[in-house]
Amino acid sequence: MKAESENKRGLWTAEEDKILLDHIRVHGRGNWNRIARETGLKRCGKSCRLRWMNYLSPNVKRGHFSEEEEDLIIRLHKLLGNRWSLIAGRVPGRTDNQVKNHWNTCLSKKLGIKKGKSKVVGIKNVTQSLSRELDKKVCTPLGSYLSELPNKCNNTSEAQGNEVTKDGSQSPPGFMTGQREVEMSDNYDSSFLFSSITDDFINPTSFYFMEPPDEPSVGFVWNSGF
DNA sequence: AACCGTCGCAACCGCCGAATT
DNA sequence: CAATTCGGCGGTTGCGACGGT
């Protein structure tokens, strides 16, 4: 284990950006620790990854959030809570960090929302099909925004389907699978969420157990199948 | 001009799950 | 099967810019 203190910290310089960018252009992304070593940057792999994800990636849109984007974020946050990566995956060109920052600095104030009250009390596996259906159903009521989005924007991963991976392939558009937490934030109208999700796509082996922040004794089970 | 408080954003930290060894 | 490594996430921090006094 190398000492963390060997790593440089703080803001990235233009020179560091160029080194990282050049390396990724040639060798692709992935194995960030190796990239950190090979470039000679005195940055840890995580730092390189973050810099790419939040700043250097050509998919990253910069500048002010439009009203449409803000509205979309507010709606998605209503549904998903602080799942910034999920939200960002549906706001084209925006990263989770951007969305999170914008929410914390602007939107939460605008909406008069206090921080730190959403809570997760249960986690279950989400299958690929469930994930896909969740994407569909959750997005549908959002009106025209999402229907106009290109398919790749539904990819919840950062790659968005058009970046070169370490083996030279392109990451396909699709949906993130595996474990997801599902949570509700306070002051949200949960009726929409529950009414919009029907039994027909819930995998019987998957269920969600959620606890509204202000009603600790009440939980919800979605189609537990038991 | 100097100081101070606030704001916005980039970056870091700690944790977790998946993949690999 | 356990240990290790890696990638990803959400929360938090630190700092520069900016405006008010």
C-alpha cells in the first residue's frame, strides 16, 4: 500500500487534464488505478475517474441548468429521493455531482426542503427486467421531457453508451442492474409512485420495504409474493 | 481598500457491492 | 471461500468568487 500522502490533492491543473485526456483517448477508460500509474499523475485512480466523469468526459454538459432540467430534476427527486446517479442518468449531459450540487445549492432552497430526512430501511435485488420497467413506468408520467430523450439517456450508468472501455469496446446502452436501494424522501406525495407501479412487472422475489421518515412504524411492501 | 459572510462548485472521504485473485 | 482490488455512490468539505458593509 502506497501512502495516500504521495497523491496530489486539490484542483486539477490544465496540464493534468491534458495528460489524463490524452491517455484515455489512446487507451480508453477503465482500471483507473492503472491509468493513474501509467500517466504518472500524482493522483489516485479514484480522483482520475472523478475528474473524467465530472469534467473531462465529452458527454458532460456545462453551464446553467435550464428550467426544463430543473423541473425534471425536481420531479425525479420526488420519485427517487437522493439517488443522484439515477437522476443524473435521466438528465442528458449532467453528472450526479452536478445534479447533487445544484439541488443542494439552489433547488432545495427554492422548494424549501430541509436536508437529511430521507432514509432507507431495506434493500433488495432489482432484476434487469424490473429495472427496465421501473425506468419506463417511473419516467412515463413525467410528460414530454423523457419521451423526447434519446434511448441512450436512459442508461443509468455514466458511460451513456458511446465511450470506449478498456477493452476497446463500447459500452452498450441499457440499464443498470444489480442492487438498488429505493427510498422515499419526506414531503413527497407517494401516491403517484405507488399508483404508477403495478404488480405486473414486479419480480416476485423482489420487494421493497420503505419507511417514511415521519412515520417510523409504517412500512410498505411491494408485491412481496408471499 | 479591507474585511466578512455567502454561494456555488470541484474534489475528497467513507462506505458498499461486484469482480478478481 | 476468503482476501483483495476496483468502480461507483452519496455525503461532506474546502476554496475561490462575489457582493455587501
